[in-house]
Amino acid sequence: NIEKILIDINQTMSTYIDDSELSLFNQSKFTGWQVLSEDLFHVIEHGNQISYISHGAFDMTIAPLVKEWGFGSNIRSRAIPSNSVIQSIKQHTGYKKIKLDTMNQRISKSDPIITIDLSGIAKGFAVDKIAQYLNELDITNYLVEIGGELIGKGRNAEQQLWQIGIEQASPLERTVQRIVSLENMAMATSGDYRNYFKSDGVHYSHTIDPTTGKPIKHSLAAVTVLHSSAMHADALATAFMVMGIEKSLALANEINIALYLIVKTNEGFEAVSYTHLRAH
């Protein structure tokens, strides 16, 4: 059942569970090949593909940087890390230090202390997995949502397509900016307009750029991605949030992805640009 699927995914991919498969990999200092379960390998391999097409904007190894900036699981005082601290942590991050052997479902790390965090992709995978389970049961109308990543198939109780509101990018109020009809489609959103801190008048986003090791500085406040796979949309939304407006639009155009951007302006927030939100 659905609960068992979620428990299994957690026991495989959670970094909060000390003996999950991923935690055990992270704790291991072994740099040789390690065989992974099918699901974990599948998610890491997909994440790696997104890392390559986004030139490292999506990177599953940057959790130590996120933690250093005080956004990790154990939020600490908001001291701004020095450049030397950032550089020393960055020596032990980088998606290229993870090697995959697809044929044998194996993984190795060239750096013994590098770790993988799947928070930018695992929720999407879980949504896809539950949707697949519902499909196998021949359920034709459903909406699956986990932490903002979702997939809609068929019709709702009113026999309409699933109507999903994209939230206005306001840190204070929750209002809907736009409604999207989901027709056999997944949708994922990433944004930083609620999760940030200010220090000496500077706004620090919780979205860390893996290249600089520092919070992003561009004006993209939120991005919503549509795709048939929630996992794909989830990881891309994370990547686009790092990349900013121009690079995101260029990549979306190149790989034919529908997306919707909310941008910070001097007057507040506005939805300036989106490739036509095709629902097919």
C-alpha cells in the first residue's frame, strides 16, 4: 500500500534516518564500488543527469554547505561563513566526485567524506512511485502530492481537470498567482521567498549555488516546472532556482520544458516569463 511505499523510500533515501541505505553510504569512507538498491541507484543516476545538463546547478553533494549557512536539518546561529571556510567545505563537494556504473547498479565516491542528499529530487520520485502504484491498480483519477511536488491524472470529483494554484511569491500572505490545469502531468515548484535570513540588511537565500558555495543572488524568486515525471520536474525546479532567469529559460528551451517563473522586482514580485505551459 501507499504507506509502505513511503516507509520504504524513507528507509532508502532519508538522511534523517541513521541506518537508511543512503545514510550508511554517507557514513562509509569506502571509495570502491558499492552496489545500491534499484530505487536509490535510479534516483542518484537521474540526479546526476540533471547535474550534467545544468552544469552543476543541481548538485546532490552540497548538504555540508547548506548546513554551514544554517539552513540544514539542525538550524544554527546565522553567522556568515568566511570564504576560507566555504572553500575548505567545497573541496569535499561536487557531483563529479560521484561515479556511477549503470550496468552493475554500483556507485563509488572519489572523496571518502563526500555525502549525498536527495532533498531536491526524492519527493518527486516518491510522487512518481505512488502514481505508478495507482496506475497498476487501474485507478484513473487521482492527485498525489508530497511537500509541494505533485502529479494529477484524469479528473477531479467535479469531472474537471485538476486545478492547481501557483502561489503568489509573498513572504507574508498566501494568495494564488495563477491556476494550472494538470492533465496527466506532474508539477514541481522551488522558491526562496519564505526560506531566507537577513544579516546587515543583506537577504540570504536558502538556495545555495554549488559553484560559489554561497546563496544565490539573482532575482528569480520561484520556479514551477511541468513534466510527465515529478522526479524530473523536482530536480529541474531546484536547478532552475540556482541558475536564474536567463539560464533557466535557455535550458528549458533546449530540453523543451514548460516552466513558470516568479521574479523579484523593485515593486515586489511579478510573473515575467514562462514558456507556454503546455499540459501535454
